[in-house]
Amino acid sequence: MTRAAAGVGDEPGAGRYRLLQVRILRRLVRAPEFGVGVAAVLIYGFFAVVGGSRGFLTLTGTTSWLDTASQLGIIAIPLGLLMISGSFDLSIGSMVGAGSVTVGVVTGYLHQGLWLAVVIAAAVALAVGIGNGLLVARTALHSFIVTLAANLIVSGLGLAISLAVTGTTSVPVAVSGLSAKFFNWHWGQLSVSTFWWLAIALVGGWVLAKTRAGNWITATGGDPERARRAGVMTSRVTVCLFICTALASTFVGVLQAVQYTTGDPTTGQSYVFEAAIVVVIGGVLISGGYGTILGVVLGTLIFGIASAGLFYTGWDTNYADVLIGILMVVAVLTNNFLRRLATTTVKKGRLA
Amino acid sequence: MADARSGNGTAPIMELIGVSKQFLETAAVRDVSMSVYPSEVTCLLGDNGAGKSTLIKIMSGVYQPTAGGLRVDGHPVVLSSPRAAQALGIGTVHQDDGTLPLMSVSRNFFLGREPVKGWGPARRIDKKRANVMTVEQLTALGITRVTNGEQPVGTLSGGERQALAISRALYFGARLLILDEPTSSLGVREAGLVLRLIQQAKARGVAIVFITHNAHHAMTVGDRFTVLIHGKVAEQFGRGEQTREDLINLMAGGRELESLQAALEELDQSSGTDNSWTPPTASGIKRMPPADPSSFPLTRSEG
């Protein structure tokens, strides 16, 4: 990202600033994930040098950070879309637990098939997603409040039902056969989670960048009132995206239940923060209206590399949080700069 | 207050017949009648709170009148929503111009009506076509600086954004274009650009309702004028029937301001001080710098 404003020496000050502004903006809008990509490469390089001798670069080392990133990434992609549309979802944490405990109760306690558990979990996710979406779209309530409440309600119900039915909050899972392969299968050392993440990222990226829905998502986050006036059905956008985040987090709950053979309603609360962090590191504006899926994927990779990589350095793994925190501040400052650049009206614009 | 037949002999696109709008105790608009003709610019003028905004919201389907009615093409209509008004060819560009700065010019242009190609899950925005058509439409209106539809709207000037919003409304079939204070936040050259666009739209046969505080801008492009005071029509006249100063006086409340000016002058003389500050009255405005000779500094845009 060179700052040189070559060839504008003959412009007066305002004109030069404006040309520079246009140039930077064009470049960033074309590749806003450029900065995140550079950060990802640097962080990978850092751990390769420091942790290389302890096995960071081995296949096991690689799959360890890919695994961390995959499950987080499956949630981060729909959350990224939701945040681009200007809303927030804190209920993802309890939805992971809800998905997990549903698998435990249905397969381990009721001895039914995994598919029944998946259908029930998806129905719950659909209900929570629609509930969140309608409340946010129809009332003036902030999504933060609505989904904070939903997170409490779902996690409370999950715990209570798990205890009432099975007498424990850690229900053993009993699955086998083909159905389990969808959620727990390995290609070499690569987990099926990674492939699910890749698939969801491709679909999310396509929708955001190429389709009308993507245009509507960005516009809804940019200014819902203006988007509505232009004919965008903003309520529908919001409700659909809340359904997506609920489904994705439930899906991760099912993945975890099958892979760890335990249904646990308390699992997944850490995703509430982690998913939002990687979305922000990935360059999505917190206020909405701007962001890319490639950025979110790179942000998730950074998180995976940093948290799994520290294990291979021999240092205290708590430093991972320090690193992530610093990255987040840098990302937010960059985003703010970008937004200011884009929304500053230059008074003395040159007109043809 | 019946409107005369249009100068070019055509029938009005929209007629307001004794329209009133009551909000609880307050009458925002009282018994307003006016007609809007194709190929003409109808200027709607008035002070803050005069009822301009309420009136254009009635015309664009946001509000329904509490009394009186609307006719479009001679037929009585009820504009139940902005969408219903749009379907009848009534396009509105709001004061904030409605563009999204972080999205590209072509994405803004086609927002809500994106051209698509492909089928089923492969259905996607036809970006190439959207870009080409957007640049084409802007070029047709004389905006030549935008050559790339991928350019973010944030890089456009205020006048160019208004132009984008106007060309968008025209492209999607507006026969009646309502422009709410399109020049109020713009500099002189930028305002000139928008005034030129108004002329071009008029030349295409579009009827324009132009809301402004700026008597100079109104006199430049207007064919007929309606001045609102306290929700009522204070004056309706055609091009050339009133001077600019008459218009400024009317907008400011006419005699009320004259008496205020007289009182101030009296105060000045009795205090005996040499006050270099000129009260911003109708006569004071004439002495303002030539850049924007008749904009009215006391009034700001209505939200």
C-alpha cells in the first residue's frame, strides 16, 4: 500500500488530497482484506520461526490450528454477514450448547438416531433465529440486548432440560455408522470440520460478493432507512441472517458432540467473543455496511494460528490473548480510518 | 387558488385539491391546491415549518392527507405508500440523497433492482452490465468524472451524489421527480450542477417539484412557484410574474420582516453606535458577497 501520490504535483492541496483519497479507497475497496492477509502471513512466519523446531510446521501442528480455526470459522462466516448487515448475535454461545446437548439426549439417553437429533436441533435453531430476527427487525431494540437475552434463555433451558431429563449436564453420545461420518471423519489428519468451513466460506463469499442478497446485506448495514427507501426488504435480510447464525452455531454443537462423544449444554460460550473478534480482525466494520468473507476467513486463521501456535513456542499460552487483543485494536483503528476516508465529503471536488 | 392551464398546453401529471394534513392539534398543511405539469419545474418555497416537508410526503405517498385529495393523470388516487407512488412514476430524492458511501456507484444505482444473470443458485448480479449502464446514465446527464462503476460513492462530491440519486430515479421510470432541498448543502458549483440536471430532466418531459430555501436557485430553473406560509398557500405565480426580491420577502414572511427591520433600524439610530453588522434581512441579503447572493442565511434545512 504505497502512499505516494505520484503524478498529482500540479494539483492544489485539496485536489491532491482528494486524488490520494480516491486512490487509497479504490485499492482498499478492491482488496480490503489485504492488511489482514499480511498480518496472517506475518503471524504464521513468526510461529514458524519460533515454534518450528517444536513441531509447529508438522502435519499435526498444522491440523491443530486448522481444527481450532474450522469450528470457529463455521460460526464466524454467518456472524460476519450478520455484522455486515448491522446486527450482532450473542446467542451463538448457547446455541452451540443446545446443539451439543440435543445430540446427547436424543442419541445417548433416548437411543434414537443422529439424524433425529439433527432435525430437532435445527428446528430449535430455526425458532431461535426467527425469534431473534423478528424482535430486532420489528422493534427498535438493539440486537445486542435481544440476543443477550436469547443467550441466557437458551443456555438456562438447555441446562434445566438436560438435568431434568438425564440428571447430568454431560450426556454421553452414542452414534455410529454413516451419519456420524458427516460430523466426525478424517482425511489423513484433516478433520471434516475443515471441509465444512471451506464449503460454508465459499457459499458465504459467493452470496456476499455476487448476489442481490449480498448487495442487500451490505446496504442494510450501511443505512437501513436508505436501503428500505431504495426497495430493500431489510427485515427479511435481518431475519434470514439470524437464522443462519443460529443454524451454524447449532451445527458446531453437533460437530463437537459427535467428535468429543459428549453432549454438553455449557459448551461454546467462548465463541460469543471469539467469533466477534475474528470478524472484526477480518475487517468487518462494527457498525456494519462493510466487510468481506475472505477477510473473515483470514481473521479466523490468525486466531487459530495464534492460539494453537503458542503451544509450540513453549511460552505461556495466555500470551495468545494478548496477541489477539493487540490485533483487534489495530484492526478496529484501520477500519475506522477507512470509514472516515470513505464518508468524508470533499467540499472542493473537481467537476468535469 | 385554481391553477392556470400549463403554458405548453398539457394536462397536469399531479393535482392537489384542497389538501390538508392534521397532526393531532396542529394543522401542518391547510387547504393546499396545486398542479404539477410535465416539462415544468414547480418550485415549493417557504420557511422552516411552513409545511413543505409534509406536503411532499403527501405527494410521495409517505403521508395520506386528512382532507382533500390527489389526482394523477386526472384520476383520483390514494398513495398508500412510497412504493405505490413509485409505481405511478413518482420518484423522490430526499435531502440526504439516499446513497450509501461505502458501496460502489453501480451497486448504489441498482440497489433494490439489481440486474441478474444465471439461474437457480448461480443467479448473480450482472456486474458488468450494471457498471456499464450506470456510467452510461451518469454520462447522459453530463457527469463525466465517474468513469468506473466500481468506484465507491464516498469518493463522489455532494452534487455528484445528488446526480446519482436523480439519474437513478429517472432511469427507474420517474415522470414526476420530487427533489427535497437538493442544493441546500452544496457549494456554488455543485449546486449549479444539480440545477443543470433539473433543466435536463425538464427537457426530457419530466415534471419536477423542487423544494428549496434559495430564491436564486428557484428563480433560475422554476416555471411556477408556490410559497407556503404556516401550512397555507401564500402565493402562487408563474415565471416572470414576481421579482426575486418579492420572492425573498414572501419566503421570509413579508410584512412581518419589514416591520422587524424598521424596528431594528430605529434601535440602531437611537443607540447612536456605528454597528457594522447588518441584520440579515431582505435588504441585507442583497449586500452579501456575489458568490451566493440570495441564499437565506437565517434558515437551515428542515430535517
